[in-house]
Amino acid sequence: MPSHIKKGDIVAVIAGNHRGKQGKVLVAGADRVIVEGVRMVKKHARRSQSLPQGGIIEKEGPIHISNVKLIPAAAQ
């Protein structure tokens, strides 16, 4: 089933702990999306060449597509 939400769209979170937040869709999958600045999770990273310091990094986590609503371009 194709989704009405694509990468680059502006969406609003309508359910869950992050209700009311808005952001740009970074990744859109079949049933989950990753929205910029919403559902920030802490991830422990081991030292590597790309991250020589290691430590705790914060990144966005996925949200179910039914919990977001597309904001029309005219309303932005």
C-alpha cells in the first residue's frame, strides 16, 4: 500500500508522547517514518574511525506512519 507521506514532506505528530511537534520527514518506509527533531533517542556508540571519541549520540527514532499527519504546502 503506497503511503501519502514522502521524504521531504512537513508533517505534524498527532498521537503519542511527541504530539504537537512538527518536522521534516528524513526517511519514509512502508509503515514508519523518521521526522527531524522528533523522538530523539540516545545511542551508545563504540569508538571507530568515523566517531573517534565514541560516547553517547542522539538521533531521531522511527514513528508509526499512522501517528503523523501531512501538513499541506499552502498551510506552511
